[in-house]
Amino acid sequence: MLRGIAVFSMQGRWQSAIAIALLSVAALMLPPFSYLASGVIALCTLRMGPKEGVKIVVAATVILTLITGLLMKQIFISGLFLLSSWLPMLVVSLVLGYTRSLAASLLAASGLGIVLVVGFYLFLPEPTVWWQQFLAPFMDMLSQQPGWQFDQTQTQEIVLRVASMMTGLVAAGFSINLMLGLLIGRAWQAKLYNSGGFASEFYQLKLGKSAAIMLIILMAVALSPLSDTLSVLRDFLPVMLVVFTLQGLSIVHAIVKQQQRQSFWLVTVYVLLVMMLPQMMVILAAIGVLEQWFNFRKHSLNDTSGR
């Protein structure tokens, strides 16, 4: 099915636009479909060039506007997809196309997530207060459910805690969409035109010491008494954790491949990532940071050669 989407998208501009629009409609019911829509944009831009990528995004916007206008009477939905997903995906794809660097393009996706955080603070003087007001109706409804076990004070504390993290989490979600879309598009491109090329590229991913140092500083800020004062820096942290989690996964994949381990090890890592998401993200990101100095993949390769 996934290969079929890529093949269909490569048949022409309107086929690509139709695929993006239909996948985005599906994403309204099942959000992960948005990753596939972003993947089609990345694939088309990387393969057909920036001008054609822009034309495909415009065509997809027209098609989605017609679909949502006729079926839902909500033509603004296409504008939301355009601004929150398609245009940023186009930008990140162009970075990859021009630099030929997967690391640079993933860091560009992180950069756009950081720009989103800055935007929140520019337009909302107190983002946490705004999120409290936004979340209040949902928490009120939840607190009225028979199984809710917290009193009013505890509920307010939960709202405050969640509200303080929402800006960073939204920005991280935005970056995840871009990063996964880019990886899907790159994988499709390799599958159709350069078999095995994506795996080699992903195994060698290295984000660099500068990005690693930035993550270390952000973690130090988040754990310090200055966390509330420097809340904008604290909200950068989830975005950087996401990209270094991918770096950690790259290292795990490379070592499993080098050591010729069974796929059971990869399955275990992904199961733990689903079951213990925050903890596993921190562990994988830490591995990704340390890799910039200790080069675990090289040591693993040396160990394999020495057997």
C-alpha cells in the first residue's frame, strides 16, 4: 500500500496533489495519515524539484479546499494544513534537496519548531495562562466523570502542570510531523530510485556537536531553578529531544546491523518507546548526544571486525 502511494504520486502533478489531499482528509480521522501526506510532498519536491513541489502544494490546496468545502462546509481546513504542515514540509524538503544532508534537514525541522515556540511567546505574553484557559473546559468536563479521583485543588495543579508544557509539546509535535514526513519521503525516493540508499544514509546520521551542546544547555536550564524564568528555553527542549531521539534510533539501527543482531532487538526498542515514551526519548536522546563525542557506531564496527 505505501509503495503504491509513492508510485501513484510519481505519475504526475495532479496525482501527487490528489494523494496529498486525500491523505490529509484521512488525517482528520486518523492523524498519522498526515505523516504520509507530508511524505508525498517530500518525495515530489526531492524528485521533481522545488518549482514542481510548489505547484503540487498549490494544486493540493485547491483540491482539499473543494473536498472540505463540499463535504464539510469548512474551506478553512485546507489553509490550516497549508500553513501548519505543507509549507513547512516544503521548506525542509528544499533544505535536504540543496544540502544533500539528512542531518541539516532534520535540524531545519527542529529550527522551525523553535520558531513556533518563539511565535507563541511573541503573540501570547503568557502562553501558560493561555493554555490554562484553553484546557479549563476539557478538565472541567473530565473532573465531572464518575471515575475522576482528584479534588478541585489537585485538578487545578494538573491543569497548571500540563499548561506549562503545552507550548513545547505542540512545537515538538509540529517538528515530528516534519521529520517523519521527510524520512518517509526520503525512504520512498530510495525505494523507487536507489534501493538501500536511505538505510545507509539513516545509519550514518550525525547531528553534530553544536546541536548536542544546545540540548545539554536546554536540559540544564529545564532542571535548574531558572526553569520558570527562562520558560522559552524550557519549551525549546522537547523539540531538540525529538531530533536527538531520531539520532539515538539511528545509532541503535546501525549497531544492530553491524553486529548482525536479530530484529528482535529493534522491536524491543520500539515497543519500549511506545510503552515508556518520555523515558525512552531521554535515553535515546542521551545516546544521540554522547555519539557526537564517543562514536559508538565506529567502536561497534571495530568490535565486529575484531571477532
